[in-house]
Amino acid sequence: MPLDVRQTLVWGKLDKIAPFSLGEAYVGAAKQKDEMVNFLSFNDIGHFEIATPMAPSWPVLEKEILRMLSENQ
């Protein structure tokens, strides 16, 4: 860091592959460097379920993706 690019991290609190604490640590370090970082977390989702279109997280992710795309036009 610094990356100087807006970032959104998406994490499931049940993730056994990339522990939730890893995301929290990254966000903390990024914010200390004045990075633009957004952290979306979901209580009952693991690593692979997070981006599944049928998962409860999908409407939130879709909204965030569309927001990010609209900012970059």
C-alpha cells in the first residue's frame, strides 16, 4: 500500500479458507494508509457461497458492483 484505488472486500464470517480476521486486518491497515476501502461481511456465509447468485449476499453484492461500475464511468 498505498494502492490509491477504491476497494471493496467481501467476506463471509464462516469462511474457513480466508479467516474473517484476515479481512479485518487488511481493512485496518488500509484505513491507516488513508485507502478507500469498503468491507462487506455476511454472518452465515462461507468462502464459496459469498458470490453465488442464489445466496442471501447476492443482492448486496450486485448493488455494490453496480455502484462501483457507475463511479468509474
